[in-house]
Amino acid sequence: MSVVRGREIAEERRRHLVALANEVGARGLAWRFAGPEESLLSVTGPRSGRQIMVVATLTGEGWFYLWPGGGMADVAEAPGVADRLTRLLG
């Protein structure tokens, strides 16, 4: 993989994480970027204090969000993912 392609992937990942951050923030969850080059989204439930780390990754089928416990969804489903995270984090 070229450096240019790697940069494009990192930018696309960041764009998808920003979209999810906007959705979880609108639902009252706290979030911050974490990891190398801010490649992860840390989402925290303000009442429970529980936290989930979400990654956006490129697969052969497109971009997906992944989170612990087997969570997986297409990045086009960011609002639904935010709803699921809200329920998980209470």
C-alpha cells in the first residue's frame, strides 16, 4: 500500500468516525478520539460511566463500524449505531 493510499484510508476512517461522533453526541453520549492517529472513537455513557471503543474499518464489502461484543454495522447506518450504543451504555 502506498503512503498516499494509506493517508486516504485514514482520512476516510476519520470521516466515518466524525459522523458517528455527531450522532452519539446528539444522543447525549460523551465521546473523544483515541488511539494511534485518533483512529478509534471512545464513547461513554454519562450516567453509567461505561465506555465502548468503536473502529471504522474497510472490508471487501465497504466500510463498517465495529465495537466489542460482536457489534458490526455499515457506516451508512450511523444513526442506528448511535441508538444501539446509547442502549448499551445506558
